[in-house]
Amino acid sequence: MKRLRLAVTYLILAVASFLSVFPLYWMIAASTNNSTDVLAGKLTFSTNLLANVTKLFAQQDVGRAFANSVFYSVILCALSLAVCSIAGYGFEIFHDKIKDCLMSVLLLAMMVPFAATLIPLFRMFTAVGLQSTWLAYVLPTLSTPFLIMLFRQSARSFPTEIVDAARIDGLNEFVIFVRVFVPTMKSTYAAATTVTFMNAWNSYLWPKVIMMSDKSQTMPMLVANLSSGFSIDYGVLMLGVLICSLPTGILFLILQKNFANGVVGAVKG
Amino acid sequence: MMKKKIAAAALSAVMAVSLAACGSGAQTSAPVASGDQSGNAAASDGSNTLTVWCWDAFNIDAMKKAAEIYNREHPEVTIDIQETLAKDIRTLVQTYAVGGELDALPDIFLMDDQVIAKYIQNYPEVFADLTDSGIDFSQFASSKVANSVSNGKNYGVPYDSNTVVAAYRTDYLEQAGYTVEDLTDITWDRFIEIGKDIKAKTGMPMLTNVQGEPDLLNMILQSAGISVFDENGNIALTENEGLKEAAKVYLTLVKEGILQEQTDWSGYQGSINNGTVVGTINGSWICATIMSTDQQEQSGNWAVTDMPKLNDYTGATNYSAQGGSTWAISSSSKNYDLAVDFMKTTWAGSTEFYDSILQDLGAISTWLPAADSDAYNQTSDFFGGKAIYAQIVSYGKKIPVVNKGLYWAEEKEAMGIALAKVLEGSADLDSAIAEAQATVEFNIGQ
């Protein structure tokens, strides 16, 4: 009976992992095929990779788009983690009724779709002349309710006795945060890094609107350009998608274990 | 322990890469990092640079050719072409107009004909009035110019032809005992008969279309001069006999398996490029898609003819229009005179230019003097050695002009849903059309 149950579990897991991995496999296989073969649903590898690479680099400035994406995503990710972890820590360790209430308001803000704030945000940024700067790219999504909530939930499992002990030892609040809290929250930081980096990397609408120069083009915009028009080269498109998804994929693989712990920890909290 | 070390090494590698990237990123984005100058990064600053937004290699390459020709006389002028998607151009025009940031728009941008009228109406401050610019609009096909005219003023320079062609695989037709002549100047009733026969003999559907985007329905409507808007621009789907007639044809095509609906554009392009359908009916720009196949054996086995007409409906013809786009000049352009001169000498004044984009890209102009050129009589090996461009130009002259209204895109979406409902059996045609009418009215706030 136990064996049967195990077999069923493995079967379900096998199907689920096949469903998750298959699109990735197809993306890689398709990037080595020509357009007509991709459209015909060919699933095996072929010899067209080099031709696709040549075409892609001839059509688009991949180097610049990639460098831009990395630049903006890394800055956004680093600043966002710093700001949101301090906020999450503060909301939990120094919590009182007013701060709890404020937190609920923050969570409500998650409900507002970005399209609704696009034009007001745009007017704000152009009014102060920040358009087409990295600050404009970064600021609107620097602090997200989701990240603050993630850090706050993690901070719940953090024993306040340690904070008290550190205070008695004469550490100031900021040092306690940096030296005591941050090192114990590695898995939360890993989870937050994965989510933030992915969001920053995939961000499309806001950068398109506020970064008014062609020179600020990012990878998602490049992929969008490849998929426009009436005669799309799907081999080249899949190669573009592959290059675009590599960084988030690699980052996830590196932080995978911590990511799972971080998310579970937050939920448990 | 080992794992920890690996993770640490990997993390430091990521850090190193990202730091390096910071450096290079800062370098590449240096021109945009400085506040004010970058604010006007898109629109040129009064120098000799014209910034252009357009999408797709088809349009970009045509613009590059225009720049090349213009540069011969004006080597000091730079045409900076920035690839921007059609839907992004719409979003940006809207955002910059509402945000009062018109300076961020380029000097020249392309807009698809389906929406340009609506944008001119809603954001007139964006578009420069070209009526007295010296560009001779009488030299363009009138059905095309009409898309960018508002209150008697011209706001756009027409670009590519949207004349509808019916393109078929002659080898497949032959297998079933037909020629392309059998499909020329026929009615939809006759087309359905032939389609059933070919389907029975070859197992292949005659046509392909993207599900939920019934472009074919709109092509049938225009071919018979049927408008879905009344004189006041209000949506008029219900009690529209022509629409009902056209919808019935569409539904029969799908039900009989003569028209195969695809889930998206990739399915559509795939069915043509992989030879799983006999043909397609679309704007003449579809010829570029047809020729983009990697299957060598398709070359020489395609033919182009006119589309079927709406049976005995009064005013029915075999000619229609679909797609196409128009160039606009920003009212905020600091190089307005230069932009106008550029458009006037190339897009509205150079036969050589149109000959060359016809030969290289298959782009068919709506600038009438270009059609007299010898280039249009050249034959295409891919299309069985026929002079298809001359053929398409001759169709273009016979397209009925209809009142397309401002909300063409909204109508298309609602009718797509209506047809899908009828096909899945959850509504009858009359109630589905009534629902579409209500949807469009709600969406456009009538």
C-alpha cells in the first residue's frame, strides 16, 4: 500500500517536472532550428544555431541590451533589498498599533494595478526631470509591499531577546540590524533576491515609457522587437528568449535551496 | 561545508559580474544619464537628426532606404531609426500626450491604419498638420489618405498598400484538379463549393486565420462596401443585413473546415510557411510572410488573385483592404521643416525609392506615380513568374471606400467573440451580434 502510494506520488511528480522542464528544453532546441522547423513543432536539436546567432546579432544590439538589463536589475535588486529589509525589520521589531495599521495600508497598495499609476508616475518623474535616468528606472519599484511583508514575516521568527541582549551590550539599533539580524536571514535575502531580480529583469512597460532613448533598450524590449512583425523568425526569437532567460535561470539555480527555505520560513513565521 | 563554499564562490562570481556590468552598463547608458538633454533624447534637438519610430524589418528597412536616398543630396542629415513596437507607439503617444511630455516623441513615427484615426481624434496635439506642408496628398490612393484625415486636414503620409490578395498554392490546387483561374472573380458560394471539394480530395483547408481576430470578416465587409458605423460614427452592428450576410459566410467557412482558425500569429504563419493550408486571404503585405518560408519547394508554387465577393449582395466586389500603416510627424518636432522635406522628397516624391523597396522588400506603395514605374511590371519567380505587383495595384484601384469609424479595433474584438460564441454553439448569430453591439457601445462610452 505504501509502495503504491509512493509510486503514485512519483508518477505525479514526474509528470509535473516534465511539464516544467519541457518548455525550457523546447526553447533550447528551437534556438538551433530554422523558423519553419520551429513552426512545424520540431523538438530535436539541429545545426542552425550559428546562423541564428549571426542573424540575431546583426538585427539587434544584444550586447548593449544585456548590459543595460544587468545594470538596472542589479542596482534595483541591491537597493530594494536594503530598503525593504530595513522596513520589514522595523515593522516587526518596533511594532505598535499605528505601524500595524500602516502595514495594512501598504498591503492594500498591492491591489492597485501598475497601469493605473503609470500616467501619474510619469508626470511626477518628468516634473522633476528624472526621465531617462537610472533613478527613474529604479525608484517606482524600489519598495514593494510584497518584499516588506516577506521580511516582516521572517523577522517574526527572530527572537527579540537577542535584540535586547545586543542593546544591553551597547550596540546601536542600526548595528544590531546589520550585525545580528542580517546574517541570520540569509535564506530570506536569497528568496527576495530571486524575486526582485526576476521582476526587475522582466520589467517592460515602465522602462519603455520612462527611458526615452533607444540606447536604454533592455533584453525584454529586444525580445519584443524580435516577435513583432508579419514574418517572424522563430529560431532567432527563441535564441533571443534563451539569452534573455539565462541570468534569472542561473541566479535561481545558485539560490535555489535558500529560496525554498526563505519562502517556507516566511510562511511558517 | 563544500556546498557552502560553492555557494560563496558562485555569489562572489555574481557580484563580480554585476560590478563589471555596472561599469559597462554605466558606460553604455552614459548618453541618457544626464538629465535634461536626455529628456529630449527621442525628439531631436534642432540639429540635423531626425528620429523615427517604427516596427518590423519591413518598415525599418524601407525607412533605411529612404534615408539612404535622402542622404545623397543631404549628407549632413542623420535619420535615427529606433525600433518601437506598434502597440508601444500607441502606449507612448497616449502617455506622453496625457503627461504633457510631447518633446519625448520622435520627429516621425509610424502608426497602423486601424487606430490612427482614433489617435488623431483623441490626441490632436500630438500630430503635426501637414495640409499645407507642400506634400501632395492627391498623389496617394484616396482610400488610404482618408485614414489620417480629420476635419478636412491631413495628419499623415500614407505608406504601404493594404490591398487584399487571395494567395493560393497552385500545386495543391492542381492535385484537386483546379487552377487559380477557377478561383478568380468568383462568389463566396462558389468558393465554398470548391473549398469542400479540395478539402475532400487533399484533406487540406483552403484558408487560415487567427482565432478571435476575424480580419477576414472585415475584409468581406469592406469588399461589399458595408460599414459597421452609421453616418454619425455610432456603432451599427444590429439590423445590419450586410454584416449578417458576411458573418454567415465566415461561419460556414469554419464549420465546413474550409477556413482553419489558428490560436495565434505563429500558428497562422506556420500554417502558411509549412504548407498545411492551400492559401490565405490578407493584405498584400502577406506576400512577404509567404516568401519568408524555409521550404524551397514552395517557390514557384504560389499564385495571387482577387478575393471572392459577397454573392448577390448589392455593391459586392472582389476587392478589399486590410492592415497597412501611415507615417505621422510630431507637432513637437524641432525639425519640422526638415521632417517635411524628408518625407516630401522620398515617401511622397521618389519613384526610385518605391522601386527599390518594391524589389527588395515587396513593399507596395500607395503613392500613385510609383505604380507607373516599370518595376511594377517585373515578374516574381516565387509567384509562378507572374507580375503580381501590377496585379495588386490594379486591384487597389477598385476597393470600395467605406466609413470605417474610429473604433474599428473595438468592433473587431467584439465580433471575434461573437463569432466564437456562435461557433461553439452558445449563442445564435442575432443574439451574439446584439451582445457585440452592447460591448462596443460600452467600451467606447456611447
